[in-house]
Amino acid sequence: MRDRDSWHHPVSRELARLWDEVPAELGDVKPSLLCQAELALRILEHIAPDEPARGAYVLFAGYDFAGARGHVPTLQHEVMLLAGRHLLWHLRRGRAWERTLETYRCLPDRLRAYEVAALDRPARRREPAVASDRFVVYDAALAALPPLARKALPLAPPGRATFVDRGRPTSVTLPKELRPDPVPGHAPEAGRPGKGQPLTIGRTELLDTARWMDATEQANEVENPGHWADRLAELHIFPRDADGLGFSKEGDLRLVGLLHLAGMVGAGKSTLMTLLAVWGARRTPALRTTLLVGDVAEQLRLTALFRDLGLPATPVLGLTTRETHVQRLHRRLASRGVHNLLDHDDPGFDHLSTVCVVDALRGTEAARPLRFADAPCASLYPEKKRTQDAGADPGALPEPYRPGQRHPSSGDERPAEVKGAPHGCPLWYVCPRHRTARELVDSLIWVANPASLVQSAVPRHLGDERLRHLELACLRSDIIVVDEADSVQMKLDEIFAPSATLVSPGPESWLDQVQTHRIEELCRQGRLPLTDQEVERWSASLTVVHAATDRLYKLLISDADLREWADIEYFSPWTLQEKLLGSWFTQDPESGPPDGVSDESELYEAYEDEAPELESDGPEVDAHRAELTEHFDNFRDDPLGGRGPYGSLTDELVRLAQDLLTTLSTSDTRERVLAVLRPLLAGTPAAARTQDGAWLDLTAGRLEFMLLLSALHQRLDRLVFLWPQVEAALHLDSTGNELSRRPPLDYAPLVPEAPMGNVLGFQYLPDEREHDGEGRHSGTLRFFRCAGVGRELLLTLPNVGADPGRGRRGPHVVLMSGTSWAGTSTRAHVVAPVGAVLTPSPRSLEAVSASEFSTHFLYDDEGRPLSLSGTEPKARPAACRAMVSRLGSPGRGGAPSPLEQELARVVDSRRRRAILLVGSYKEAHIAAEVLHEMERWHGRVRVLTADDADLEQAVRGSAPPRAEADRVTALRRGDLAMFAQDPTAEILVAPLMAVERGHNILNAQRNAAFGTALFLARPHPRPDDLALAVFAINDWATRFARDEPGLAQGTFSKLVTTAADLDAAGLAFRHVARAEWRRLLSRRYIYSRLSVHEKTSFTWDQLVTIWQVIGRLVRGGVPARVVFVDARFAPRTAKLLSPGAAAAQLPQDDGLLTRLRNVLAPYFTEGSPPPDCPDPADPAVARLLYAPLYKALRAIEHHTS
């Protein structure tokens, strides 16, 4: 995080001496606001002096409005805009900037350095009477990036210190003998070893590295050597040709800034990534490399690999999920047959320690061990020494300790909550919990996952700088390699736009599952957990959330006008409050809808000890509206009155909210609402309308809706906040609390705001399929936060560690994946041009090209094709059982079952294994049990389970656990690579998305262990998943901002240049983005309802998933056999091939399989490239990545049973 406050201190301190000249109505305004307004105007003066002052805000949103209008001709101008984004990102919303500018105009003339005659006219500089050198300060702030934000953490001195344990103060005595010396920190501003110079890595250097690795592993007697030289021989690097049209000649790997390195699945990207890291660590001077991989299990595996080679490698691990990952590792070891915890000695535990040394110092008075989350690593409060009472005998012995007896409180006793400044634990420097953080300082290889890199903070014991690990990696690393870049892109989108389907028709909604789990868990434990205060609070919050949701659903279902008023795009207590007040007071019709959130800091996570300070941008113009706004704001913060009473109208609003949640008579409650509404309207322009009964009733309904939504929102926030504290007591799923994770505030200036504006709110989507006899429709209620275009962080990683104003270069970033070039896919396609491709050897490519695709449709007794995709959720378990039963059962007369037939078609007997792909872990469990009960497959089936699943209750909703001998054997996802080591396993049943990426399942010959894969379901996402809309709007924004052709809205440059000024350009961009966002939110993500362009994007999304799964079968350069069992892959073909059907010609265009072939066909057609190709090399990339897939799709065969 950069320091965005210190720059103005020389000016603001000078202004503060004369700030008493400011009018009383501007009393809340601080000198910093004047400095910020003038800095924005100074930027505008430098780059576009003739632009109206109103348009400055668009410069800080992260989109190149200024460049598109030709206002950024030099590097100096680029640096100004970059520095301005860091210092003024909070002014990037039009309304916030307009109010700031209006307030600035009201300040005394002699304090101001600019004359703003009108917002739609340029600001003119004048010589200020106070702080006359302020422009020197402003220009210095814009000459380079701000320095890193700093805040020192003092260490707690010896003696007694207080900290919080389970919400209550407790204390510990720190002995003076235990004061280890601090260790050196990262020094992030010292630069990186390679100074950012371009790097060229030749094949000879890679080969030398591979041979050294082989020799070292042999000398160290590594159990599973990598055979690196052999693996290097199987991969080849083809840089982009000079003409930019293809990749025709093998060459060196050149790293300069960002390199998008695409490679066919199985081409050896993981091998190259490992070789690069080792090459950098052995070089002189040694280079630091950060590897970004998929999950913690892969982090630990790679770290062990590098350490076996004697190289300093360390995983980047956050603390918030440490317990979860420890449990997963224990469970993986237990599932391998190591049941005694004392035998769990995996090296990964060294990096996942949960020890707290302070816990051991608490003595015998501590009745329970300290919880992991309560460790006072940076939250010790030293106690002041108390003076001895006068007249007390210094030699008197203390009173004997009597258990259970409370001493009377004295006047000098500490209050219930801790006071003072937090201090760091002095034992941090030797604490096992933080061993990994300390080792990271000197390690040359960092291994991270997206969440740990983006969200975890650098420990304050290692320096005063306030940083996240991603910023630190970009500042200290020479090379950053992003494995599976398209998957990381999707994860970044989700980090910056978390969402949840709170309620939807059917049993799968988040809120219903949490409520069901709470009831089951409290019943099972006799409600004993409720004696814990935090469990009680969490349970009470859930009760309110559920009650408020039910009341809101009743209103949304029954009142179409209310649905329209709330808005399908999004609604929140803040936006509804603004709409209500806007309808009561005169509102500018041109102002558009309210901002998506009252203050953008609500969307981000600040450091625990640094809550963002809200700065006033000036008073509300209308005093009465300001008064009502204050009452509503107080109510939104405390809708059920926990911190009241307030002695104002806020108390009335609180009582109404409580009434609405508990009433049994809606008519009586409406009367009480009207009784409060009339005083609220008194004195407003709308007061005259109170005689209109219909309008008053309509307004009362809207007020009720806003009050209920405020209660839901506040208690939902408490629910997710308390989740980690009650997770263990109620056996909650840690992965089910995505809403509690917000993107760190550090990235607000780095990530462009969402194109429709950053928003926080709810969305209600009616579902025409769910209705009652009277025609009333149910719907889906979703909650989301949009805090920026997450994928842009991936594309701008080289800039995060750069400072062009000081001549400092950023790291070299390599984006690698087999599917990061994916046509019009909204999820996987990375818009950075492909700079090089990775291909397997000609031998491997020939073998992979021999892969075969076929269908093998199954039918019920009446000849109807069996399918799992598209089946209603309630019917899916039965459909899954029917399909798998038919698949595994012998045919007539004892003929081999369809599954046996497919295994027999695998030529290589060492690969005669099959993976069955279904839609979820629950379906995998069902399918595996069906097969396990058959004599032929008994004991030969394995089912994939989540790493953190309790195998006694691995799948919610499944049947009660049976005796171990009767249960199918489970395989943890983190142990997937070990499947081939099981000599009796022939079949693995797994969720399709769980094996899509990151797992190489190899046999002893280092070839793919599976010879065939059977798709029992299509990889279709849930139609109500809000993440699909987030992916789509972010994909649209990145393509539109880069002027890609083929978009309905044209290009960004044209939109900006045709606008009258910067403000008009910003409004035009926001208008088209909001229109696209509304369209995406209102659509049903069902193929038949999509537009032609969306159908192509949908198909590319499916292609990426299917090809990634197939990639597990071609490792080692071997052919794959892929069987599509679900009839929905080609529904008309399946019907024509059904038993007893008349012979007919099969359709040429049918279902997903045909569409997969059709989206690839234009890139394999000789002649002109496909229309709207943003990059002339796209056809060459498509052929290099997807040639085996296209060949197999064209030659697909059909089988039936």
C-alpha cells in the first residue's frame, strides 16, 4: 500500500493555521480536502488545461480516458496519472468529485489556488496568498509513485500484558529472559537482484539446469526423481515471428515485462516453470522467482521438490486459513492409512504450524488452550505497573487462592476491554507459527497461491511497511510465473467480486443450507454450543437473516411495482435510502441512479489496526435532507437498536424494523409505519402528497422494504464476521463463507473500478419456471460486492513493482496455460497477446493427435436416452443412479458392460483405468456406491472427496455412513496424483471441475494413468451463478478498453473521442457499461436463451473445461480416449440411435459436440482469418493449442448400449 496522506502535510499544516476563516457550515471539512481537490486540478492543468473541471474524476478510475483523447504524450504525463490514481482514487466517482469541487469553491478565496467559476468550465490557477509554494509540493507528489505506507509495531516489554481470548480480556507475563533478537526484514524498496534487466534463457542453459537437477536428485537419493533432462527434451519454445503472424521457429525464451506463453495441454509448462525457478536461483547474481500455483497442496509439493535440490524455497501462506490446511493435510495422511496422529510427519507441517508460544506462558490459570485466531502476534497491550497501596505491608504474603471465589472489584481494576496501543509479541522471531514468514526473507523461490499472494499481509515484525504479499513479490522478484493463468484470472475476478446465492428455488441455496446445518448441529449437540456467547450471537444473526429474507420474499413475489422500484440491477439499503430521499426532495433528473455504495472503503478490507478514516466531502446542500440522511444512516448502521436508544427518529425506525420482523398483523404494522412516515415527510417538498392515499401507501411499502433490507444486510454482515469464531464449534464449512472475504484496500488504486461502478448490494431475479397456481413467480436472491476488475491485476503485474518516475522497472511476468487463449470465452481468455508458444516433441504431438472421441449413449428400458445434464436438482440423484447402473451392469447374456467395453478399447494395458466425470461430489459419491455394489467393480472403485471433507459425513444429504468394509474407498483431492499407485483401482469417480486443472496423474512410466475418460455430465455452470455475470462484464471491460473489434458497443477510443469532454466520456462509458451489466444480470444462462455471440462464448467456456480435463489423459505424450455418455452432448443423435428407432441420417449440427467443432473450424480453414480477430496471430495460436481436439471432434464415433 502506498502512503496517500503524507504528501499534502507541508500545505495542509500551513492551511490549518488559518482554517478558522472557513465558514461554520464547512466545519467538518479538513485542509486535506482542499489539497486533494487542487492536486486533481493540477493534474488536469498539466495534461488537459482546457477540459472542464467537472471531468477530472475520470482520470482516477483506471481507464485510459486521457490517453484516448491524446492528453498523455510523454512518460511524465503517464507518471502523473499513475501517482494521481494512488493519491486520489477515492475521488473517481463523479458525485464524490462534484461534491468535493462544490465544497472547494465555497472555501475562502485566499486559501484557494484555483478559480472554478463553474463546474463545466476549466479551472484557472492563481497565486495563493497562503502556502504559496504549494505547487512545488503538488508537482513533487506527481513526479513519482508515493512511498510505501509505514507504521511501526512496537514490541511488548517484559512484564504483564493483556490480549483478547474468546472476546474477553486475558493476560500473560512475558519474561525478560525470552527476548530473541529481531531478524532482518524484506527491505522492499531496496530493489530486486536483477534490477529488472531483460533476460534471455537459451535451451543450452535450460539443459544444463536440468542435468544439474538430475545429478543432484541422484546424489541426494530423492525418492521420486524428476528426470528433468528427459522432460526438457519433450518441450520446445517457439517465440513469435518478427512479422507477428505466427510461431514458426524454435528459439530462446526472452523475458521483458509481460510474456503470455501459451502451450498445448501436456506440453510441459510445469516442467518449464520449475526449470526457470532453478535456473534463476543458480545464476550469478541469483534471481528471485515467485511461482503462482493453484492450491496449498501444490505449494507444499513444489517447496519440497526445491528443498530436495538444496535450494532456498518457501511457500507464501496466509494465517486465516492455516487451520483448514492443517486439517486437510492430516486428513490426506489418514486416508493413506496413517491413522495415528503421532505418525503424521509430512514436511508440510513445518510450514503449517499452529503453535503459539504465548499460550504456554499463560500458566495453569488458563482452562482451555488458546484458539488459533486469538494468538496475540500483534495485539498485546502492556499493563502499567500499579503503585503499591499506602500502608500495605510489603512483606505480607498474598491471600491463598480459592477456586471459584471472586474478589470484590476495586476502583483501579482494568475495564472489560483492553486499552492502549497494540504491541507485537517479542517471541515472534522464534515462534514456529511464523517460521515460514521469516524464511521467506532470504528465499530465492517463493511458491504462492492466488489467495495467499493477494490477500495475506506481510507480517509487521519484518518491517514498518504495510504490504500484501503480492506487492512484496512484485517489488522483490525478478521473475513471476503464473501457472494456469486463465484459472488465476477467474480467481482474481472472484476475489474482487465475491457473491453468493442467498436463496433460490430448490435445496442448494446458501442460506437454506446454513440454516439446515445449524438446526441439525444444535440438535445433535443438545444445543450445548449456545452457551458460547459467539455461537449464540451467530445463531441469533442467522435467525434474523432468515426472518428478514422470508419477509422480503413475500414483498418481492407479490408486488411487481416494488420489484421494479428496487431495480433488477442491484439494490441495497443505501441505494433505496437515496431513492426514497430523492423522491421526497427535488432531484436532478439528469443525475441518474445513486452510486452503488455510500463509501467505497466498505468494499475493501483495511488492516485491522487501520480502519479507513471517512473524510467529509462537504455538507449536504439541503439542511432538512441532511437531518433525515443522518437518521437513516444511524439506522442502517444499527437497524435493530443494539447500540441505542438514540433519542431521535432513529429509535422510531428501529422499532418499525423490529415490528416488521415479528408482526402477525401486517395491516396494524402498516398503520404504525404510516404514523412514522408522516413526520418524516413533514417539511419536505413531498409533504403535500401525504393527502394522496395511494402515494402514501406506495411510499410506506417502499420504506418497509428498505427497513427489512437494512436488518438483513446488517445481520448478514455479522453472520459472516462471526463465522470463523464458531466454525469449529458448529462444524461449519470454511469454504462456505466467501462473503466474509473482501479485497484488500491496498489494491483500490491498482485495479480499475468495475465498469458499471463499484457496487455492494442484492439482486433479485424472478424465475418464470417456479410459480404457483395463481401465477406468482418465485425467484433468486443474490448478494454481491464488485470492487473492481480483478483480472486487470493479472495483466498489470509488471507495473505493480515498477516506478517509472524513479526509473525502476517491474518484474518479468510469465503467464502460462494451455487454454489462456480461448477465442471469445468470457472466463478463460486472457487478452494479453500471445508472445510465445510451448509445444511437445513431434513424437508426443503425433501420439496426442491419435486421441479418439466417441459417444456411448445409454437408454432406459423404454428406449429413452439417459442424461444427467439439464435434469432438475431433485431428480439428479435418481438419474445418476440409473445412468451408472446401466453403465456398469453386464449386457444381455452376460455380455461385457459398457464400462468394460470402454476399458477394453484402451490399447496400453498399463493405462487401463477409467475416470468417470459427474457434476458434483454428491453425484460422485452416488455413482461410486452404485458401482461398488456390483460384483465386477466391488473394491475397484475410488471416489474423489474434498480435502476438508469429513469422510463420515463427506457429502451433505447422502445416506448414513455404512461399515467401512462396505463403503467405497475415498481419495482426497490433494492425493489425486497417488491414484495410479493403487494396484486394485480401476475406476475413479470425480466431479468434473475438481480434476480440471493442476493434477498430473501418472503411472510408473510417467504417462497418464487413465486411458479413458467418460463424461457423464456436461460442464455446465449453475444458471443462477452471479460469477458468470461478473466474468462476462470483466471480459467485456478488458476487451472494450483495448479496442477489440466485434463488440456491439464499438470501441473505447471512439466512445471517448466523440464525447464533448472527459466528463461526457465518463458518463457515456458508464452508460454503456451499466446497460451491459443490466443485460447480463437479467439473462438466464441457458444456451437456448443466449444471443448468437453469447452462444459462441458459452461454447468456448465449455471447450476450455473439457480440454483441460482431457489434458489429464495426454500427459507423457500418449493418446486419450474420451467417451461422452450424457445424451445431452448430442440429443438428436442420441434419440435417432435409440433401440428400435428407424434408420436415419445423423444430423450434422447437434448439441455441444458439434458446437465445439464449429467454434474451432474458422481457425483451421485455409484463407482469410476469422472476422473480428483482435490479433493476426490468433489462427496460428488456435491451431497450435487445439489441433488434436479439432481432429478428434471431426472424427467422432457413436456407440450405444
